[in-house]
Amino acid sequence: MRLFIASTWFQLCWFLAVLGTYQWQWVTLILTLATLFYCWRTQASSLKHIATIVSTGLVLDTLNKQFSVFIFPTQWLPVWLFCLWVLFSWYAYQLKPILYRFPKIYVSIIGGLGGTASYFAGYKLQAVEFGFSTGVTLAILFVEWCAMMLLILRVYRNEKLDEILETEPD
């Protein structure tokens, strides 16, 4: 039930961010902050790992913007996209019990397809413009998201190691 609620929350926030983009980005920010507050109250130790994924994702999308893979009408990444990275990183954390049930290569490929599809949906909903042809952009995104999923698996697996190390006596 917890995973169903997390999935529903993430999808609602995603639609709000992508459909509302600049008009509703402050609502998206409030929901993102509420998600972080909830996470802090229930899974505070996860915030460090979530921050790692968010930082990496923001660097990646900043590079995508700088190299004109993405085109936004703002100088910086939009607030709603920042929020999506926070929400996605939190959601991936919620999915980790499922992600570790499967071989990394399968998780990477499915994540690559999902991440690419998410940006393609954003493109179709006019939240982002692509600077290259759709095919080239989707190929770039697929490679990036396969790598991002491998990073997520590594970061969230390291959380287990951190917990073990913290509980071991000195």
C-alpha cells in the first residue's frame, strides 16, 4: 500500500509539474518541500542519498541545456524541473526494495526507457523543447538514463553499507 501511495503521489506531482510548468511551479515546489519534510520525519537517513541523485540529475540536465539537448525559455533550469528531480529521487528510494530484486542491467534498461519516455512526454506536453531531432535526443536520453539508473542502484546500495558501518561497534 505504501508503494501505491508513493507511486500515486509521484505521478500527481509529475503531472502538476509538467502540465503546470511555469504557471504552477510554486505549487510544485510546495508539494516537493512537503515530500522532503515527510521524508525527513520518516526516513531522514535517506536524504543524503537522495541529495546525491538530485545533484547528479541537475548537473546532467544543466549540461543537456548547455549543449542544447534541451531548450527552456529560462536562463537556468526551471524550478519545476528541479522539483521533479527531488521527487524522482525520493520515489526511486521508495522503489529500491523492488529494484534490487532484478539484475542491474534490466533495471538500467527499464529505467533508461522510463526516463526517456518521461522527457518525451514532457516534450509532447510542451514543457521542454529538444535542440536536436527527436530521435537523436531520445538516444542521448536513453544512454543518460541507463547510466543514471546504475548510479541510483549504487548510491542506494551504499546506504545499506552505511547502515551496517554505523551499527558496528568501534
